[in-house]
Amino acid sequence: MIGVVGGGVAGLAAAHRLQGHGHDVQVFEASEGLGGLAATYETAGDRVESFYHHLSKSEETIVDLAAELGVDDRIEWRYGSDGYYVDGVAHPMNKPWEILAYPHLSLYDKFRLGMLVLDIDVRGGVPSFDTYERLADFEDVPVKQFILEHTSRGCFERFFKPLLEAKFGDRWEAVSAAWLLGRIKFRGERDVLRGEVLGYFEGGFAVLLDALVESVGRGNITTGARVADLGLADGRVTAMTAETAEGRETHRVDGAIVAAMPTVLEALTGYTCEVDFQGTVCSVISIEEPLTDVYWLNVADEAPFGALVEHTNFVPAERYGGEHLLYAVKYIQDDGDPLWQADDEGVEEAWLAGIEDLFPDFDRGGVNWVRTARNPRTAPIYERGYLETVVPYDLAEPVAEGVYYAGMASRAQYPERSLNGGVVAGFECADRVADVAVDPSEPGVGD
């Protein structure tokens, strides 16, 4: 039997793949629910994720998994709309004329920004189309230096810097240019007139989670089970001990995949991960009327949130009983942050007061409910030299034979973390357990 630590997308994908290779498997999830960061809330209609999610066209592995599970016909490809809130105005930033009308960048700034987005290096006046092919070439380049050299001072000051501060707080200057480039490449397909093409499951990502659970088999998944120990003998893993409400139980295993945060890996094996993480406070706010007409609104303002994600400007409100759903989110770099310390009522008050400041016509009397989720490690901080700190899939050398890692600090979650990356990491570990040949061109191969 192969034991899997963690019942999020990575752990369930690993279990599904292992069964496809003919292995018996048991998944142990410490919480009472499954899905990890893709866990969901009930609404008046479809379930909705506690942390916002969508797919980009570049995320092919999760789409292939959906096809294996027979739910790929539930993926809907829609156009996401973006905006930028600056100086009291929410500027749409989708159609060419909207971008040209944006008043906070010059025409030159917009040209340089456009060339970067199109992967064209115009430094020196001679266009180059291969400068940005290898992200590793920019791994040690500070993001500020890169932006100034490859775009313009205006792009840095009035476009990128507020976004970096919202994403990484006071640690943004440590971020690698490779992350920024990877983020641009990750976004995928964009229609010139209609915006970026994004995917979402009809019924939410719960559709994928439910299909994974059905595939793996509910009898092969134990929730409320914290793995407390891995038994090692003669240089390989032989046992996994889980604690439940009924007590401790030790299982003989032929392998162990840790599909959880690196803190769990360290507690079980002593392997120390050098990747730093940031947390997130994220609330879903149900309101009677839409706040804006864009899906994703970046906020360059002294607001308690870095972005407002209006889910029902992407997926119809009718799917949720006619309620309009809005995510308010802030990344947390320090657990002393007052928002992190606040209770749910305090977080709700901070969000609603912040929305009122930005949108004076907002009426909090139209708020139906607010549900808040917190997680101390929702995303890595992609600092320079990040690739040197990722945890390898196969931990035979530093830990023991038969121990594998598929969590957030794996190679699959670079240059941006995603549910697709979780599936990739789970598959990579399962293939190594089964000694299946892996494609050296795939991300993460060769760790």
C-alpha cells in the first residue's frame, strides 16, 4: 500500500494516478473536509470555492485529468475581465481602446508593457523574440531591475509596483524577475477584443473534487486523520501512523507521498524546506447588486485588500440563486498583521469599510452574508534563487527510499502556484513510485 498525506488536489491526484498504476492506496487528511485550498462553501445554488480559482489555457494537465474522470464537458471557457482601481476610479483594462485610454501610463509606457506581454524584447531598437524563453536566465535578477530595464520607469512606478506590493507586501524587492515572466506566460490565451480566456467548471471545482473522490474511492480516504509518524527501517519507509478521534493506528506502507505543506514534511522526516510562504485572508461576500462590471479588480489604494474578485462577473449570478459573489483578499507576510489577528467579524468590518471608502455608493445593507477563510501558507514568496530551494519529488537521498513530496514547495508550483501544479506534482510522484518513465522536458523532471 502507498500512503498519501493530504487530501487536497495534489494528494487526490496522486492517489488516482497510483491506482491507475495498480497500487493500493490510502489517503489521510487531517481536517474533516477534502480539497485543501479548493474546499468549497454552500450557496443558494452551486458551491463556491473558499479561495478563488479559475483555469488558464496553459493549464493542460488538470484539463486532461478532468477528461480521465469524465467531467471535462463541465469545463466552460469564458472571458475574464480586468480592471485597475487608481485615484478613485476603476479603470477597465481589457479592450485595446480601454488600455489606450488608461491615463496613468504614457503611450511609450503602454508600448513597452505591450511588448513585454507579447514576449518581445525591444531594448536597443532591434526586436528579439527569444530573450524570455528561459525563465532560469532571470532567476537571480531582481524584479525591479528587470522591469526598469525591459519596460519603463512609468510602467514600474504606476503599474507594477502597486501590484507587487499587494502581492508580496514589504518583501516584493526580494522577488525574482523569473516569477514575473512566468506569471505573464502562465496567463495563457487572450482575445484582443474580449480579454483573457479563463476556465471554470459548471458547478465549481467541487465537480472535479467529487470526481476525484469517486475515482479514488471514499473507503480509501480517511478524514480527521493526522499522520503523526513515518516508520523508517533499513533506509526506506515501512509504516505510516495516523491519529484519529479513535486513537493511533499504524499502517504498513511500501511508499509515502507527502502532499502537504513543507512544515508537515519537516515534522515527519526532519527535511527542512527553505522556501518562505505567505498567508491569505480571503472572504466571499454575497451582495444583492454587483459592485463593478469587471471580474478582477487590482487595487492601487490604501485599502485593506489588494484585489477584489467579482466572481459573478465571470460566472452568472443565476448559478448562485441570483446572489452576486465578491472575493476580498489580502496576502499576509507577518502573522502580527492586524487583519490576520482579527476575528471573522473584524475581517468583515475591515472589508466593508474598505469597499465603502472606494465605492461611496456601496450599501452594506445589501450584504447577505460573508464567509472568511484563512491559511498561513497559501503561496510561496518567489525570491531570487527560488529554484535552489524547491523540495525534490523523490526524497530517497535526503530522507529514505519510498518517500516523495507533492506539496506547495515542489517544482510543479513554479513559477506560479495553481491547482494544475498540484495535479502535476501528484502525478510526478505517483509515476516515480510506479517507476514509470517521466518526460525530461516536463517541469520538475530531473529533481
